[in-house]
Amino acid sequence: MTDISFTDRDKISEVIDTSSRLKYLLKYTYQLSLDDIVSVRVDGDNFKVDINTEKDMFRFKPQGVEDVIMKNPESGMLQLTFDPALAQAIYNIVDEYAS
């Protein structure tokens, strides 16, 4: 699988819209709009998705089928979080966009 980065607004929106769970987290947990996102990187070798803004990067990396390494919105540190819906969504995004 490949590592691909999307910077086109329509493609960013398409990737984000693939998962209602990811879209919810970006909007309500991290307070991001689609206009804040400058690129989405899908890493097929490491099964992760990076969402980049002008000043921040948000990484989502599944660990098995129930947990995801993601940024804690309060501390800003990466942590292992129980979120089966997001884990499956990241696998689906990688399968669809990195192959």
C-alpha cells in the first residue's frame, strides 16, 4: 500500500465524509471545520490517517479493532483510546484511499 496526501478541498471533504465518527471528532472534540484542514495523509503501510491544519497535526492510528492512538484534546498528547467505530473507520479509509 502507499502513503498518499490529499490537499484538494473536495478530496479532503470526501475522505472525512467517509466516516461519521471521524467527522464528529474533528468538529466537536477538536473544534475543527473542513476549512481548517489543509491536508489529509493516509498511510497504507502503517494504517494511520493524519489530519493537518496550519498549526496542528491530528493522528489516528488503530490498535487492533477496538482502540485508536489519538490526540487527547485537553493535554495534546497522544493516547490509546477505546473507540471501535473510529478504529474500523480508519481501516476503511486506508483500504479505500491508500491502495
